[in-house]
Amino acid sequence: MSGSTAPAPAPLPEPPVAVWRALRRPLRFLGSWWPLRCWAYLGSGFVLGYGVLCALALLLGLGVLLAVAGIGLVLLAGALAGAVPLGELERRRLRWAEPEPVADPHTSLAGAGAGAWLRTRLRERATWREFGYALLFGPVFGAAGFGVLALLALSLLLVVSPVIVWALAPEPVMLIPGEAVAGPLEALGGTAVGVAGLVLAAYAAALVTGAQVKTARMLLGPREEDARVLELTRSRVRLVEAFEAERRRIERDLHDGAQQQLVALSMTLGLAELELRRAAGAEGAGGTTGADGADGAAVLVRRAREEAKLALAQLRDLVRGMHPQVLTDHGLAAAVAEVALRHPVPVTVDLQVPRLPEPVEVTAYFTVTEALANAAKHSGASRVAVAGRVEGGRLTLTVTDDGRGGADPGAGAGLAGLADRVAMLRGRLTVSSPVGGPTRLRVEVPCSG
């Protein structure tokens, strides 16, 4: 019996580096906050990087010298384990220059002792990658950051050189070695050079920052081979449980809703039948109650019709919740717009998306509807915004509300279920919900489905 193996899914495309994307519009980049953010990122990295370099040099040097005594192995293990908190610090510091967070690649060791923690971390590939990042941090990125900051400092001095010349007069000031500047007006040439230097320092900072972001993503984030199998297994287990819960919910809705209405309809029709028989018997006997019986039967039939309409409406709502017809006929934007019209909180929808593969549209639709339901139930929001675009072959959705915030993805099955659904399409879901709000849910799914 022959069989075929499904091809392995392609890895999720890495999102573009934000600072490099901003650099595509050079003039707008210079007028934004990006240069200041890059300078601050490189400045803090220069200080931290050379501190890490000194610590590693000390630990590794002493570790090699004292290896014969046995103490050196402890120092070498300490140097390696020290890369773990450095990696966590760098993932947090990266948010200064990159809005897309880098996930922690390590397995959770909540409640583990120090020995178990150290043994597990030393066996993880992620720890060794973080150690490699620590080795690059000071000599490479620290040195590059120092060069950019030196250029920035020199450019700032040249920009204010007329003020310096004026303040130090009549003392001679030399912008070029061996040539004194006669006065502030003559120093304006230095100002022009300083402005050009600031522009160059801004672009250089962006290039160096982007390179460090790329390196940090590669060395400090999770790898496909480290986490994909385990995460997909967990996701599928959670999805099976979610599908079973959904099956029980549909069964309960049918039992408590439409089934009860249909039972009531059956009983009402039975009473109507009895009334009609009485009316027919009274009319045949020449009684005067035939008309009254017919009127009573008509009332019962009218009530039965209303109950039938209610049962049909409940069944219609149930089927629409399972898969709305408007999603099949008109696509994601129309389906989300219809949900927004029925939502108790005002919702603005800005979905500039074409028709997408059915799995992508279904996943995106249920993600948005669940996020809107959470906003209505828990956030206390006064407005919600839904936006979506397709860029680089990937659908990006954001749902933002102005509620109280504090949403915890680990506190319940709702957000975890959405993350599992998105993960099945090799996508990702991120939630930002600081206390006090706003809450922002972001979904990225490759449009290949």
C-alpha cells in the first residue's frame, strides 16, 4: 500500500526590521523619533556591552587558569549561565528599537531549584546561542555603538561651534588643527559640517541598530527546531480539547434553546389539535361553543407559529456562529463589518484586505470575534478599533480597545485557544495589555494558509 507524506510547512517569514523599514523614507526618518531611539539604544548597549566584555574576560581567564584546581569549571559554568539573564535583559532592551517582541526561547522552570535550573539551562541550545551573543556584544556592537556615538558627539560640537568660539573669545579655537577660527561667523562652516555629521550619525545608527536587531532575533529568540514540535503537539492537544468543548457547547445550545422551543411548539400544536376536535364535536352536536373552541385553537396556532419562528431564529444564529455565510460570500472585511454592527461597543473597522484562502479568513474572523467578545465582557471599553493589512504575503490584524487593560493570556483558555488556532497556520498572536489600558491584540498569519 503506497502512501504520501505531506510536505513540511514553510517557516513563518521573519517580520521586517522596523528601523530599516522606517529608513526607506530617509527624510521622514530624520524628522521622526527613530534617530533618538537608535542613539539611546546604541549608547546603553555600549556601556552594557563593555561591562559584559570585562566580566566574560575575567571569568573565562580565571576559569582557564584555575581549571586544574576544579574551581575553573565552576567559573566557566558561571560565565555560560550568566548569558541567560543577559539574554533576558537584551530582549527587554530591544523594545527600545524594535516594537516586535522577541519571545523567550527557554522552557519554563517555575519552582525548580538552583541545581535543576543550572543543569537544564546548560543543556539548552538557547543558552549557548545567548553566550555567543554575549561574546559579540562588546567587541562588535559595543565598538560600533561607540563609533556612532563618537561621530554624534563630534557633530554636536561642530553644530554649536559658533557659540563655543563666541564664549571663549579672545582665546583661539581651532576647528581644523593648526588653523584658528577668527570669529563666530567663520565657525558657521563647522556648523554645516556638524549638521551633515548628525545626518550621517542618524543613518549609521539605524544601520547598526538594525543589524543588532537581526542578530538578537537570530540568537536570542526561539528556533524552529527547538520549539516547533513541542509547541505543535501542545497546540493540537489544546485544540482537540477546544473542539470537544465546542461540541458540548453546540449540544447544550441545541438542548437548552432550539430543542426546548420545538418541544413547546409540539405541545402547543397538540393543544390546538384538541381544541379543534372539541370545536368540531360541539358543532356536530349543535352546541354554541364551536366558535369559542375555534378561536382558542386559532390563538394556540398563532402562538405555535411564534415559537416556530423563535426556534428557527435560534438555529439560524447557531449556524451563523459556526460559519457565517457572509464570510463565504463576501470575505473577511464584510463579515467583520457585520459583527461590528451588532457589537454593544462602538467598533471602527479598517480592513484593507483582498479575498484570502479560506483557512486564513476563518482563523482571522474567529480571532476578531473572540477579541471583540472579550472587549465587551471584560475590558469596560468605550470603543474598539479593528485594522488589517496584507503586506509581504502576510495578513496582519490588530484589535485595540481603550478599556482597563490587565488581560492575562495565561489566565484562561480564550486567548490561549486563539493562539493555538493561529499557530496551526504557522502564525503568531501577541497581546499587549498594561494595567489601565489600552489592550492591543496583534495577529500575523501567512496568506499561504
